[in-house]
Amino acid sequence: MALDLETRDQLIDTVRRFVTERLRPLEAQVAEDDAIPDDIIAEMKALGLYGLSIPEEYGGLDLSMEDECLVGVELGRTSPAFRSAFGTNVGIGSQGLVMFGTPEQKAKWLPGIASGELVTSFALTEPEAGSDSAAVQTRAVRDGDHYVLNGSKRYITNANKAALFTVMTRTNPDIKGAGGVSAFVVPRDLPGLSIGKPEKKMGQQGAHICDVIFDNVRVPAENRLGAEGEGFKVAMQVLDRGRLHISSVCVGVAERLIADCVAYASERKQFGQTLSNFQLVQGMIADCKTEAMAAKALTLETARKRDAGESVTLEAAAAKYFASEMVGRVADKAVQIFGGAGYIADYGIERLYRDVRIFRIYEGTSQIQQVVIARETLKRGG
């Protein structure tokens, strides 16, 4: 649902102040502790951030894609780990239910997701199935009014916090590829489900990824999302939306880095003048600004198309590809503009440099986005 302009402006202003006053002062602490303080999580819930994309009838804000992206830009102006705390509730962890859930499934789980009482995760990636998402080997075998799940998932965001998983499994081993994959909503407390320890990562400390193991987990058949064999359809539609959300966050991080570069270059002196007076530094700032503006325009235009009911598989892939690659280039130039200071932890630039690297990998690598873009372009005839 699109907000009226006054309400949208109020929401964006509230999120901007929350980011500036509450989150940015805690960036170094969260990176050091590898944890987001409980009081910050409580404030996120109170602000409705866990329910940005959940329909109003279930307690969410039900934002349009464009409004969600505008909020995403604001959230990108701080360490991405903060957004990750509720990102799965807003995106890949909830949207399968929103798009494909039955009325009973939605009524059972969406209110808790919207309030943040339930943290969700999206369990697709496996040790032998990453970019080749149709190659999942986790099995779900029908047994009366249940399915029995066996297998493991890898690098699952928020798995250690999650109470509910959207799990992609193979229900028909005779059908190779996407056709044999089905989706299930799996509560964490079912016997046989266990969580691995959080992985040590390059960046985004405070956001956690873990393995999820299924050992004869009995899942009620009523927890299946859609029909058997529709799991890949669920995953791809969820990822279309998620890619736009990630694109907007990339834009926000880039804008934060550019602002930091401008402030630093306007104060730091070399050869008797500020760095901002040197044309080669100006050139780097110009490149960063131009790319960030282009990524923002592409992301918001695609969001508006999706809100209008258009298919945006190509455009969402292009936005995610361009925005995630763009923020990597901006982060690299930011380190260069800061010079030695950019390599030192106290300034925070090197942390953001590491944080943004994952954007080119999760929710579809850059190479997968290229494949999608080419495939859809060929299908459209140009």
C-alpha cells in the first residue's frame, strides 16, 4: 500500500532520526561485540520495522515497494548489521507467506512476524546448492498428514534467532531441477531441527549466519506453501522483491560513504590546501555520486513498476547487480580518499568496506544477476 506523501515523509524522518541518533553511535560497539543491544531491538519492534512489508490486517505497515525502498535507503546510512536484524522479517523470511500462504497460515504467523515476536529465516542455500538453487537436496517425504524433512542448509541469515523458517526441499526426487522442489514453513521448535554455531565472517558483525540441520523433522502437510513442486516459484518471486530491498540499502550505504568522504576531504589538508581542492579527488567523488544517483533511479523506477503490477524480474536483477557492484566501487574509493585513515578501524570506513562485500553474493550473486538479465532480455527480444 502506497503511503500518502505526508505519512511517507513522517516515516522517513522517523527512520532517519533513529539511524542518526540511536544506531550510528553504536556501530563500533556492535562490530566489537558482534551483537545488537536488546534495547535497540526493542526500539526497532516499536517502530514497526519488523513489519514494513506485512499487510495491515496482520499488524504490519504494508508499505509499497517504492516506500520500502525509500526506507531502505535511510537504513543503509548505518552499519548493514542493524537492518539485517529485521531484514528477513521484511523480505525473504516472510514474503513466501505473504504471497503464497493460505488465510490460515497468514493468520497463524504473520502477526508475530510483523511485531517482531517471531524472527524468520529463508533456508534455501545448501553445502552443494548455492547459486544453483534448483539443485537442493534436502528431502521432504510425505508420511500421512506430515512430511519428514532430512538435510542441511548453509549460511542462513538470522538462523540462530529465528523461530520460523521458510525451507526449500525436494519432494519429488524423480524430477530433477526446479520442478521437484517444494516450500514449507517450519517452526524452530519441531523435534530434530538444530542450529549450527554462527560463522565468523568478513564483515557485518552483529548479523549472524548459521547452518540449519533437519534430522527426521516431521512437518505438518498444512505447512506447505503452495502446491508440491512450486517451491522454486515461491523462491524466485520472494527474491525479486528482496533484490530491490537490497538495492536500496546499497544506495543508502553509498550515500553515507559519499557524505563521509566529502566531510573528510573538506577538512583534511595536504600541500597547503584541503583534499577537496584536488581534481583527482573531485573526480573520485564525482564518480561515486553519479553511480549512486543512477542506482537510486533504477531501483525506485523498478519499485514503481512492481507496484503497478508489472513483471520486474529483469529490472530487479539489473538493480541488484548495478547497486551492489556500485557500492563496492564507492567503498573502495572512500578508502582511497581517506588514505591511511581509511585503513584504520577508528574511522569506520574499512568496516563499511568489508560490510558491503556480501551484497554482491547473497540473494543472488552478481553472476546470477547477469544470467537473469541476459535470459530475460533475450526472451523479450531486446
